[in-house]
Amino acid sequence: MTTKERLWVLAAGGSLVLPVCAMILWSGRWWTIVLFGLWTAGAAATAIVLDRRIERARYARMLDLVQRSAIETLSHHRHDWMNELQILYGYLRLNKPDKAVAVVDRIRGRMEHDSRISHLGIPKLAAFFLSFRTVCDTMRLDVEVEEGFRLPDPEMDQDRLTDAVIGLINVVRLRALSAAEEENVLRLRLRSDERSVVLEMDYNGRLAARDSLYGEWERVLDGFGSVTFPRDVREGEIRGTVVAFPSAGRAG
């Protein structure tokens, strides 16, 4: 809500003072009651119109953000596919079919990878994975979704699961330092069993405030999911972190 809109709402509410004063000054007059009723109805109508206008503006902003994100994601994917096609075209012109086949296999693998993410069954999380490269340039996110992945319980809180996974990733993203030589990479593997959704996390690269990482992860989870931290952590690597998100019937 803008300042101007707030002023209009306050003005509509504050204007009720006038008919109230009229009722006090001309107590017992029928027209003051009618005036108060009409004035109240007008102020309420004004507030409703402003509220609908605010909602339309908010929806338009959200739609614009979604459209911009989709365009940026498609642009990045188009750029990647063009690079692969140029490499493929170069191998074909050089009459190197073995290398061309390898490129085709790589393209097919990436298509299967993106397809699994798209069919994750959690739209908000899938959109975040597919558009991550458009919002982060300090690390690469590699996501592997287990074949046949599904939520163990239809009543599992998808919003809370999504917020938890995104929160875990953002904790690393905000600590990732610009890589001088090797690229920072956060690898995720998402799988499920009959009782829970399991997220395996490995990180390779430079990281600031490493000592507070695990504590921040636990704060983000806020009791939703149990974390198993790796025993052996080497400089530049965090491997073997496992987070299990229980189904609705087992969540504490």
C-alpha cells in the first residue's frame, strides 16, 4: 500500500467524525441518522474499492516478477542449448561422430535431469531449482532427483518443505565466496521413502563463516526435519549432510 492509498483509507475512516458530530449537535433529528448511515456506507465503499485496487496492483506486481523470472530462466536455458548445438555442429563438420554422439548423450542427460525436476510434484520448489542460475552467480546448484520420487504422505506440508529446502540452500548461497579458480558447487540429491523425504547435501568451494553454517541450518529448519552432519569436514568441502523431513503423521 502506497502512502497516497494509506491517506485515502485514513481519510475515509476519519471522515466519519463529521456525521457523528452532527448527531451530537442535532440530537434526535432523523436526518442526522440518515446522514450517518449514508456517510458510513460511502466510507465503506471507498475502503472496499481501494482494497480491491491494492490487490490488483499487488497481483500485477507478482505476475510481472513471475514473467520476468520465466523469461530469464528461458534465456539462460536457450544460451546453454545454443552452446551445446554449436559444439555438436562443430564436431559434425570436423567429421568426428564419436564426439558428436557424446554431446548428444550429454544433451539427453540434461533434458532428463530437467524433466525430473519439472515433475517433482512440488511446483514452487521445482521453479526455484530451474531458475536458480538466474539469481546466483557465486555458486552452481546441481540437483539430482531420484527416479520415482514422490511425497510419502499426500498431507505433507509442501510449503514448509519448500521453505526449508530453499532456506538451507540460501544459507550456503549467502556464504559462498566468489571462486578464484574452481567453481563453487552445491550438490543436492532428493529422494523419498515410505516415511520421509531425504535431502543429501555436498558442497565444494569457498565459504565464509563456515563455523556458523550448521547452527544456521538448524535455525532455518526450526524443528522440521532431522539433520545428520558429516563427521569429517575438510577445507573447501562439506560432504555427507543429510536432512530427513518426516511425513505429516510423524512430524513433531
